[in-house]
Amino acid sequence: MYTKLNEYLQEFSKEDYAVDYWYDVGSDFATGLISKFSESDWKDLFAELPNKPVMWQQRLAYCLEDNTDTNQFAALIKMTDTTDKELFEICVDSLRGFINDDNKQILLKNSKLNERITMLKDSSGDAVKMMFSDYLRKIDIT
């Protein structure tokens, strides 16, 4: 299943695809593929993730939404270690849906992530500022 997702995200990482189509149709298909991942698929994804282009990672981060899947949570955490502002914002936005009692403790301990969010929050636009504030509120950092 990872091979199919990889090919699919590579195709949608090209500039000639309409962004609206990705958000309206493409992301749902990718999310469906991810839901069928085996542990072997996750192992492959984690091995290749650091070498994937930013656009590929952005597409992936947008599709990670199963807040009961520890692999999806771990992938989002891993992708927050980026210099790309948009990828970072997508990851934090997706992480908001993963906040439960167990994940909250993990996120609270991730001081690097939380400090970066706090630092970027005040210099961000209104929508991103609200998203960062919501994340911090959900993990009880205000």
C-alpha cells in the first residue's frame, strides 16, 4: 500500500495539478490508502520520509487524520522538524485532531515543538495564529 501512496503523492506533488482537486478528491483517496497500511508500509514510509520533497510531505500531513493511529501521530511529529513554514503549519493543524490524554502528554514533553509554535504564533496571520492558539490551548499551554 505504501508504494501506491508514494506514487499517488508523487503525482499530486507536481505543479500541474489543480490544488482544488487535491483538497476535493485527491486527499480522500490518499487517506483511504493510508487507512489500509500495514506495519511494513509504515516502516517503509518512516524510512523514506526524510528524503521526500516538501510538497509530498505536505500532502501526506494533510491526509493524516486517524487520531487512534500512533503511526500517523508519529509521522506528524517527525514532519514538524522542518524548515518549511507551510509544512510545519499543516502538521500542527493536523496534530490538533490527535490531542487526547495519551498524545497530550507526549506533546507537552516536546518543548522544541511548543516553543516554536509559541514563537511563531504572534508573528503569524490571523488564521494561523488562531490555529496555533487552539493547539496550545488543547495541550494546556496558554
